[in-house]
Amino acid sequence: MSELFLYDRPIKKESQLNIWTAFPAIYSFGMSSLGFMSIFKRLDQRNDYFVERIFVDTKDTAIDLSAVDLMCFSFSFEIDFLGMFKIMQKYNIPFNSRERDDNYPIIFAGGPVLTANPEPFSNFFDFIIIGDAEQMDTTVIDFIKNNKHLQKNELLQKLSELDGIYVPSITDFIPESNQVLKNNQPLEITKISAELNDCITTPILSEKSFFSNTYIIEIARGCSQRCGFCLASYLNLPTRFAPYEKIIESIDYALNYTDKIALLGALITAHPDFEKICEHILKKKEEIPNLEMSVSSLRADTISPIIIKTLTACGQKHSTIAIEAGSERLRKLINKNLTEEQIFNTVKIAKENGLTGLKIYAMIGHPTETQSDIDELISLAKKLKKTYKNFEFTFSFSTFVPKAQTPFQYCKREESKQLEKKYNYLKKHFHKLGIKIRCSSVNWDYFQALLSRGDRRLGDYLIDVYKEGGNLGAFKQCYKKYKQKKLLPPSDDFALKEISTEQNTPWNFIKTCPGEDALKKEYNRLMKYA
């Protein structure tokens, strides 16, 4: 597969555990997932484990399923269950954990979706890792290795006593109270949070990766801005930054093997040494003329000339900022404390220092959004277009999805018809302005909201969705069938309804930073801008 391993792989004469690490998408996407690949590297560096990567397009495996002890899935997005089922079906693995006896490997998973609200997917896994998985080999896998002699149910009981491990099969979900119970008592699991004392970096360069031969470096985790809707921000608190020296060391190491690097983080420009990092890259550019650098989205009020100069020197003509809303009232409400003056100054710096265009992310359907907020968004775009002629703007819109473990988990979502009207209104006016516009699917966003705030009762429904093709029609028709049989409540109960801050949620047994009380307090603080 034209792969270059960037770490030493020990000779494995005799493995004590055989592990499949599975990514619920094609090879090229999996190889670009830094979290998935960093876990594979950590396991692969152990001489007592044999670990193999599995993707939906994997054709051959080095070991048969019958010899696999553990199977681990990376789960980053709600829709990942479709790719997971595709892999399980390929190897004739029952989807529900209750249908798998000791002849099957122990199947577990981790990732942001499962840490936020594991309940819709809980029937599929023997256990779930809640939080960061950096130390998974020493805290969990070694524990399993040392207890291989136990029956699966005994092993799972013991695993449930470890920090950050959720074993759904030994719990009960009570729909009437939205509670997950263990031994008839409310369950509590605290999210594992790892220090970022080193850089997480690409372990294997691949020509066939989505980001071909690109060395990705995580320089920041979490975001101190804490937009009220943002799972990436709240789930990764506290905000952590990789040490400057480690970042520079990683960049220099990477450039021995590739001329493509990417810096990753929810808010990379907030790194206290980000301008120094840019200065270092500019110096390396003088030595390596073909050096390319890409970054994740920039925050408008932290952009400086040296940052833009570094991007343009390294081949970028466009970059991305997120303004999220058109009016300052709404930006204050969502905690995106960004003024119109700062947005215009960002574009000014971008244009003066070599960028030819910006993609601007925004969201519609925010809590308390009015027609006036939409009109202010159009007005902002009009002023930008008029002020910065010959500069390319592309606006990319999605609709608000209430996410578990954020302050806006309590908020209602607008009905799809109303959101479609807003999209059509924006499309008409942006077309007049001559500005490109891209919009997410309102209906797909609806089902993302359903899964974000759903509970364990969705398990069998998701299996049927997959069996019926996994498309939008399958989501709709299968839910209609389950509702008619009174197996599920109306889908709007999960996707649209406002939740009282005094009400239990199916995921409140997961204890994350800053905690449920802090989320309620922040929700009430932000709502004062309504």
C-alpha cells in the first residue's frame, strides 16, 4: 500500500493477544485519522500484541477472526455505525453483543460520539472507553491479557471496575426516568482525560491516504472559547497544548520523510507559541522549497500577518474561519465573542498577506434565531463582498444540532421545513451577491440530532436502518415502523424537543469536565442574550 512506518516495530515471535483495530470507513479515510492511527501505533509497538488494521475495503487479513482476541472500533461520528456494521457483516459477527458468545472476540470502541452519549450504540459493544485512549494498552489491554483465562461475562464485570470503562450489558436503562442503573443504583463514569505532554503525530505515511503523504501534528486539544453548541470544545476540556519544543522536534523529524505537514487542533492559533511555530516553518521553507503546510480552521480574532504569510508561503491560497452567526447578539448567545470589526480585520490581513479567498463557516437555526439574525448574515456578506473586491468568499452552512455534553444539549431544534425555508432564503440572496454558498442536508442533520440525544432503545432501529440500505429513506421508513409498533417515541422527542435543565438525560451518567452543573449554569448565562 506504499506505506512508510515512522516508528520502530518490534519483532513479534509470540503474541499474547491478537487485536483488530477497525475504522468504519475506507482505507484512505482511516489512514488520515490521527486518533485511530495513534492507537494502532501504540498497540503495534508492543512485542506481546499482534495488531492489524481493518477498514471497510480491507480484502485480506493476516489472522482469521477465530484467532482474534479483541476488536476495537474508532467511533468519531454518529453515522459511523453504518461502516461498523459493514465490517461486522463481512466477518459474520452478530451486531448485538448479547448474541456473541465466547467464540467471538471482545468488541469495544471509543471516540468522541461514544464519550458524549454512548447509549444509542451501547447494545453493539462489550465495553466502551469513555474519554482519551492514550494509555489504553497499559490500563485496559494489559488487564484483559492478564485475565484471559476468565469467561467473557466475568472479565467484563472486572473491566467495569476500571476508570472510564462502560460495560452496557451489566446495566439497565429506565426510559421513564432516563436513567442508566447498575445494581439498581444510578451509574457514574468519569471521562478519562490525558495530558498532552507530547505531540500525537502521524505514525505511517501513505500515498493512498486522503491527505496523501501528509504528516499531521496535534498541537492543541480542546478550545477555551467554549461555543455553546460545540462538542469538540466541551468534550476535550480542559484545553491542552503540546509543548513548543515537542512540536518543533516533530516538524523537523517529519521533514526528513515528507514535504507535507498539517497542524491539528480545535483552536490551533490559541497555542501560546503559535507565531514562533510559524516562524520556524518559514525558516524550514527556505531550506525545503516544496514544503506544504495546511491547518484546521482558524479563529478570526487570532489571525496575524505572520500566520497568513506562513500559509501562503507553504502553498495555501485559501483558508477557513468560522463566524457561526451573522449578528453580534447571536454570536454572544452562542459564546462566539467575535465582532464584525474583527471579521473585517481578519479578511484585511488575509488579503494583504497573500490569500486569495476565505471559506466562512456559519450555522443557522441557533437557539432564539430570528429573521433579523438571518438578514444580518446576508448584510455582513454583502459588506464583505463590497469592501474586498477580487477576493473570493465561500459560505458554508450547517444547521444547529443539539449535542450531548454541551450547554445547548437542552435546546430545541427548529423543524426541518422552517430550516429549509431559511436555506432557500439564503441561497436566493447569496446568488444575487455572486457569493458561493454550500449547505448541509437539513434531513441528515435531523437524524444526527436524533442520535446525539437518543437512548438505548434506538439499537435495533439502527440495525434495521443498515439492513435497509443506510440511506435517508431507510432512516425515515424504519423509524415510522418502530413508532407504529410503539417501540420508540416520536423521533421529534429526541431530535427537536427542548429539555428542561432539571430533567435527567440518558447520558448524564457520563461525568465530563466541566460537569453537568457547570453546563446548566453556562446555558442559563448564554440564554440572557435571547
